Amino acid sequence: MTTLLTDYLVDMELDASKATAFRENPGAAMAAAGLSKKHRLLLQSRNPSKIQRAVFAERPFEAALCRPNVLFNTIQ
């Protein structure tokens, strides 16, 4: 089952162990979470604008749920 990008970003923001797993091995963490290849590549780009557009496309009325600028400024 494929995990929604928005769900994964919210999970990382709420669960420090998931954020740490992403920081230590992004590819493994994203694969274990069930992200699609498209979303894995998007997150690996670490481009907050592109990530935000993808989140908005996925859930246009809930885009404020995850804040890629916050996530990717702290996970570097």
C-alpha cells in the first residue's frame, strides 16, 4: 500500500523517531513507509516549494497540516 505524502510528512513532524530515521537513511525510511518512487524523489530534492505544491495537489484543503519549510530546515 502506498502512503500519502501528506501523511508521511505529518508523521515525521509528530514522531521524532521517524524524523531521525529519515535523517539517518532517507531512502530506507521512505521505502519502509511505503512512499511512491515519485514522492521519494520529491523529498530527496529537499525543495520546499515543490513539496508544498505536491501536498496541495494531494489534499488542497489540508495543505497547512504539514510545513515542509520547517521539516527540511531542521532535517539537514
